[in-house]
Amino acid sequence: MSKKPLYQLIACAVCSARHLKDNAVAEAWREIAEKYIKDNFYPHGELVFEESDRNKIVIKDQITLYDYNGYVIGTYSFTVTITPDLCFGYDLEIKPEDGFPEEYNMVLDQIEDEYSLVLDTTPKVEY
């Protein structure tokens, strides 16, 4: 059973998939990395495999924002970039795409908190 936190498991799976010569085995590791994302960031989180490597995980996600009366303002996409940090384990950057309303920037802090909670978990993984 693994004792690694989720962000390390994702990075290891991405690294394995990128460096294996056997395409079938590499594809299996890629599917494992994508499963970690799907299981923990459902329904929207999606691994950007082409931009991810052993030192960076890139996840595309989206959120639907509502006004104070409960009406939908819109659905906005954002990118989450996770990089290693020797002091704190990882550094998390949340970057909204163009058009994200500035008055809702506090939502980005909440998203960061939610991602941090999930990334720090140690899922049960058996090899």
C-alpha cells in the first residue's frame, strides 16, 4: 500500500507514462494518472498530460458561478498547476481563463483550499 500523498502518486504515474518505451504499459500508467484526477476532482478536473511531467501537474477545471440571487452568471474555466516545493511539499497556482469576474476572486481562494485538502490526502492504493 502506498503512503504517498495524491500529488506524488499523480506525478509518479505521469513520469512513468512519459518515460516507458512500451506504449501499452505507458498507456496504462497514463490511465492510472487520469483515474486519480477523475476520482478526486470529479466532475470536471482533467489532467493535461502533454503539459504535465514529474515536476509539474497541470489540471484543467471549471466552476459555475452564481449571483447573490441564485442566478447563474456563467461557467468559467481555470488551470491548476502543481509544482514541487522543498519546504511545503508543493506549490499550487490557480489561474482563471479570460473573462473571470474580478469580484469573484475570493472563489479562487476557496478552490485553492479545496485542492489543497485533496492533494494532501493519502489514498489507499495497492500495487
